[in-house]
Amino acid sequence: MSANAPDDIAFRPVEPGDLPMLARWVAQPHWQEWWGEPETEIGYIRDMIEGRDETCSPFLITRAGEPAGYIQFWRVGPHQTPAWARENPWLLEVPAEAVGVDLSLADGARLSQGIGSAALRRFAVSLLAQGHKTILIDPDPDNRRAVAAYRKAGFRPVPQLEGRTPGVLIMQFQQDPDLT
């Protein structure tokens, strides 16, 4: 981790009491630009924490114990279906045991400070420690801030998937010992 990376980042599972706070977060402009409708997104998270969606695991990013953002990982295998592949053909070209990651910081004023990169890297390393070998993230290539942050965290474009799905850049975590 670079000298400027925050070292007080941790993760905890999202709980039902977090939903009102998350609803405020997903309604902010920096979320709205890249995520779906707030009510829909909160519905997805509610389904996860109430056990109706067991393919995805939601967490809060914390700094010094205080909520600072949202991160989730999802299992690719259950999404390798014709319905999902119609809009996301890349899903059929990655290992079924792969996991995908999504995240956003709570406060738009905290973007571009290294927090998201540090959190993503720490989360990816924890996923590796849990036995996940292929960790992916799928930003819109026009989201240059996110793509730069994901590169800083150790994610690299998957060359054979570049340009195959419009509006999606598939990046895979590459653990570089120089970044730890």
C-alpha cells in the first residue's frame, strides 16, 4: 500500500438498520451517474441482507469505525445465464467461480483521495485470502475516475474482453507485491 493510503479501512456486513443511510448515499449525484435508481438499488441490497439474493454479499467500508462507503462482491456463476448474457456477454467468457466487485464512497467530496483504491485493494486481498482466484470489476470505460482508482488498486483490463461489451471495461485484480 502506498504511503498515502489510509490504514484505518475495514469492512462490516450491511445490516437492516443501514438501509436508510444507504438510501441517502445512492441518491447522491456521484452514485446516480453510474448506479441505478435509488429505490431499485436499495431493493437489491435489502434482498441481499434478507437472504433473497444469495449471489451477492454487501458490506460497508468503514474508516476509523465510521461508515465511509459501500462495497459488494457477487458470484459470477449464477449470472452465467442466457438472460444475463444478453446484456453482458463477457459473463460467459470468465470462470464460473470468479467474483465481481462493486463499490462507491458515501461522500462525493471524498473522491480522488485514495480511499476507494485502498478499500478496493484491501477487499480484493481479503477475497484472495478466502480462496477466490479471479476477482473482477466492470466499470463503464467512460468513468475515468473509477478506472484510474481501480488501476491504482491493482486491477488491469482483461485484453481478450476489451471492447466486447459496449459500456463495460472488464478488469481483473493482479496482486502486485510492490503495492502491498
